[in-house]
Amino acid sequence: MVAVSKPRGTRDFTPEEMERRRAVEKKMREIFESYGYREIATPTMEHMELFTMKSGEGVIEETYSFHDKSGRMLALRPELTAPTMRFYMEKMRMSPKPLKVYYFGNCFRYDRPQKGRYREFWQMGCELIGTDKPEAIAELIATAYHVLEGTGLKNVKLRVGDLELLRSFIKKLGVENSEIMRLIDKSDYDGVSELIGEKEGAEEFMEFLNCRELDSLKKFFGGEAGRIESVLEWLSSFGVPYTLDTSIARGLDYYRGIVFEIDAPSLGAEKQLCGGGEYTLLPLLGGDETATAGFALGFDRIVLALEKEGYEFPLPEELVYIHPIGDEMRKEAVLLATELRMKGLKVEMDLMRRSMQKSLQYADRIRAKKAVIMGPDEWEKGMVVVKDMKTGEQKEVRKEEIGGYL
């Protein structure tokens, strides 16, 4: 018989890993919602055309795609921005503006698996639709920063740039936009220098790419830098530390205006946790020109960065374990377990008729905080024995008071 294993680039998660992931996810959701974002969900598969319209035909090579029984080409979603825009076009166009939505889901990309990069991965992100005011974009960036900060990460770096200024400078150089953007995005400055050669303004352009201060940026653009200056001022009002980075590039034309990235230096080469900014995707999908901005967070990398920093994940809710002594106590144990669960407690009971010793060993292995031992003699007196699994201390508790005691 051939052994069946999981596909390359995918992962299984143990209960302990899922507890950590759910704890991080919960914190992230809370912060999104504190900023007024509401959750949506879209299908795991979409028409392939949705992604080729957004990213070009090249995306097909990176996508898990298939023809359904009617011959339509479908794809497992490689990201969640395009599905969100499609959903907006179909269902939310008449919603009050600004519209704030967030999402969380698994995505699929045929990529070379490595640490922090998988073929199935999880994204959490949001879209802000209907406003491009500087304070709105600053709030969006602040949301991203505070979501990451709220997970418990201590070392994250926010970089903010302006694509309009970058493209304006590239246009003056007279070089092909997509090629130079690709080189800048890879931080291949030798390649950039070789591409622009001795063109007029080449030296100034290389200086511009290394611009990290607003005053230096104004030297190149003067009043044209007013918008990013305003966004950064608002960002300071939100109490968010940032670095100006004029070298943040995007290869696709629908990106525009302010762009930003957030990194976790502890992750090395795969350090980027978040990428976002302004874009004009709706017209590509047949919609009207509408101000849109958003960001996506790499959930798997966030969990990995927390582990790298030695973050102590919160312990799961306390588990109570019930051990009935003798067959005559089993039905009473079922009734007690049901009563405690109705009160909101997590309860497991012995289902294998183990001895007391083995039952308590099992309770310890599943990290139960308390064990309730139900003996017939104690029960007849209206009592149960509660054992603290950490200290070993035992105490008799009246059965009608057990819920409050636990």
C-alpha cells in the first residue's frame, strides 16, 4: 500500500499550534474591529480571469487552476484583494462610504517552498474604499502597524513611500518602467545603475532612491511631495513610528500614490509581514474610478516572527478533567460534565475506563488544570474531590458549588 503524505508546500497543524494561531488571529481581529472594519468572506476558488485581469497572464504559472465540468477555468485564490474587489462590485457598491472591510483566509500559490513561504498560506488584510484623504491613508497604515503591534511583536519596522514621485522621476529618465521597477523591488541597485547608465539625472535618481528624510525629498520635488508629507504628519498624530523609503516599488500599473511595507528583521530574507497602499483596481473589473487602499498581512510569517522573538503565547482556557470511580458514577459524571459545559467551562471526562493513576496521568498530558474525582462515597455525602494538577493539592468541594469553585 502506498503511503499518502501531504502535498509539498502545505502543512498540518497540531492542536497546540492551532491554539497559538487562534490566539494571534483573535488579537488581530479585535484591532481591525476597533478601527471600524467588518469581516467579509469570499470563495476559495474564483474565475481565473479575475486574477489575470489584475496581475496579467503571468499569474497563471503561479496559480493552482483547473477546468470545471462545464469547461470554465477556475483558480484557487492566490490572494484576497481581487476577490474582495469582485465582491464589492457585485454586492457592496451602494454601501455607505468609506467602506471598511477585512478578511482572513487561506491562499494558494505554486511557489518554491522555503522557510516562511508556502504553497498554501494564510492572509489577513483589509480594504478601505471611497476615500483617499491623507488622514484616511494614515489611519489605514496605523491600522496595519497596530494590528502587528497588538499581536505582541516587539520589533517591526514600517517604511512608507510614494509611487507617484518614483514614477515621475523614472519618466524623466526615459527608461522602461516595468524593468526598472522590477530591479528596484529586488533592491538590485547595481542593476538600476547599469540600466540608467549616464542618462541625465541618473546620479540624482540614485540619490533619490536612498532618500530617507522628508527635507531631502523636498529638495527633489518641492511642492509635489506635499501629499506624502501630509500623510506622514497624520501618521505621527496616530503615534506610529515610520521611515520614509522612496525605493518601495510596485510592478503593476494599478498601484498608485502612497505605498508601505512592514518588516520583521528577525526573519532575515523573508522579513516582510505586510504590504499595502493605494490602487485603482476597480476600473479593471468594469467598475467606476473609486479611491481604494488596503494591505495584506502574511499570517504565517507573523506567527513565525513571534516564535523567533520568544513570545509567550497565552495559555488555552483552563480544562477540567472528570474521573468517575466505578461504573455507577459514569452517568453522574456525564450529568456533571454537561452542567459545567453549560456554564462555559471546557470539560473532558474519562472515556476509556482507566484506573485512577492512568486517568490522572492522561489529565496531566492534556494539560488539564483541575481534575474532579467522583467517588461513590464522597458523592453520597454531596461532595467531590478537586485536584490541582500543578500543585497536587486536593480539596473536597460540595457538588452544588463545583461550578463556582472551578
